[in-house]
Amino acid sequence: MSEEKACCPAPRDVIEAKSEEEANEIFAGFAKALGHPTRVAILKMLIERKSCVCGEIVDELPIAQSTVSKHLAQLKKAGLLRGEIDGPRVCYCIEPGALSLFKKMCEDL
């Protein structure tokens, strides 16, 4: 059975670009993070869950735990995920402000 928790830290404030150049850098960071099918699959999984996910991401993907960890780190670095250490593992969930910003940026293209 999957273990879902509301363990992630509170959502961050919505990112606001101070210039078009900064907006382009933020958008490029999101695009880079989503430039791999596995990261897209992870993001979709977390959006569908609507809660934190601890550990079972590896069970749902046909790749090694270390590879999943690297993909999660990329998504977190881009600001699309939040994570919190829960004992020996990390729980992850969507960063709603970043996801909203990415959607808005895509609509504004």
C-alpha cells in the first residue's frame, strides 16, 4: 500500500520575475527540469496524488532508486517540487506556486 503524507514544508511564495530576462531564465530552468521523460512521469505522478509521496516513486518506475533520486533532485532544484526528510527517506510533493507559474508562462508564449 502506498504511503501518502502531508509532510512537505509549506508552499513557497510564488516566484515573480523582475525582468523579462529573469523570466526567461526561470522558464528555461523549468524546461530543462522537464526535459527528460522520467521527470515528466514523476511530476505527473505527484500531481495526480495531490499529496506527499514517500518512497513508492521507485516502485512505480522501471528504474533504479539512485536514478529516481537524481531525477527528483533536478525537479527540486528547478523549484517544481518540495521535499522533507522523514527518517531515512525523503517525502516529495508538488510546489504549487512554481507549477502555476510554469503554466502561466506556457500560456503567455
